[in-house]
Amino acid sequence: MSLRYEEHHDHPAERKRFIRGLFDSIVPTYDLLNRLLSMGIDGGWRRATVRALGDLRGRTTLDLCCGTGDLSRLLSRAGAAVVSLDFSLPMLSTGVAKGKIIGRPVAADASALPLADASIDAATIAFGIRNIPDIPRMLAELHRVMRPGGRFAILELTRPRNRLIGAAYRFYLAHALPVIGGMISGRRTAYRYLAGTIDTFLDPGELCAAIERAGFRDAVADGKTFGIATIITCRR
């Protein structure tokens, strides 16, 4: 269906360099990419992700792989003190310039967090975990920096279980999205790769198991919009 990154880049450090360069290259059309990948309904998913964390007023909340800050903005509006982290400096700079990142922007690797132990009350990651090649290390780092009892919410695009809906969505990702995204951005390969990661990523059950192996508890997956997206919540 898609460009399979893993066929040519097996080492996590190599994959990170590739992905950082890819995201740096699509900054001007990144927000549009999210609208296209989700068929325009990602805003509702993000709001549901924020609600899943409960009362965030005055709570230090880490938004991992924040991109240009769509989720960070909603977290700030909910009263959180937001740390917006991404390894792409152009993404962060764009988010700050657009007024979506108004808390503390941090340019860093999600698997090597420059944060003190037990310094975060809650955490999120939206549409980013499938691009992390060393998920166990990232989860271990997040476990380290979160305070006991803190909630963590993941929002990710997933594969619908319904065969007809799944087939239609795969066709959209494989054929329509790369053409549309490529025409707008001039980066068809990037859009093809990002769409293809959905087809090769862990299913929600596998991701919940990985989360609990990392020491989190009560991991629950909640499918949205026929399973096109899933919100996973857990506790530190």
C-alpha cells in the first residue's frame, strides 16, 4: 500500500532522523495534513482526549509530539499549565507563531525527556506515537516524569474493524490522500509514508498491553468514528 520505512531504516536513530526531516519538510501543510488524514473530524477527537483527562486546572500537562500545537491549545483552554514537546523545532516555532503554543515549548526527543522525575501531572500524545520507533523507551521516560496517579491519554489513527469501512479507509489512505496531499504540498512521498504508518502500527489492544508493561495501569481503548481513531487512557 505504501512506502514502508522499516524496509530501509531499521535503527531507531536512523528512523528518527528520517522522520524529523520529513516533518520539518511539511510544516507549511502540517495542519492541513491532519485535517486530510482524519477527514476533517480530528477536532472532536482532540476535545474528547482532553475531557478524558478530567480536571486539568492548574495541572502541569505534557503534550508529547505536539506538532504545531492543536492539542496544546485545547489543554491550555482547559486550564492546564502546558509543556509542549516536539523534536521538530520548525513545528514548535510555527505553533508559537500561530498562538497555539502559549505554555512552555520544548524541542526534544520524546524518548529522552529533559524533565525532572515526578514533575508532570498529566500527559497526552495525538497522532504521534505511531512515529516513535522506540515506544518502550518513550513509555519508560514518561513513567519516570509523571507523578503517581497522573493520567495519560493517547489519540491515534487506527484501522477500523468493520471490513467495508476498513476497505474504504485503506483505499482513501493509499490512493486519495497521497495525491491530494502531494498536490498541495509537493511532498507526495511524505504523505504516502505517513498514511502508510497507520496500516503497519500496533492495534489498540497491543498498545494497551505495551503501556501496562511499562508500569501504567487501567489502560482502556475507546474507538471513535467506526474505529478510524482510538483514544487510549491509563494511569501512572
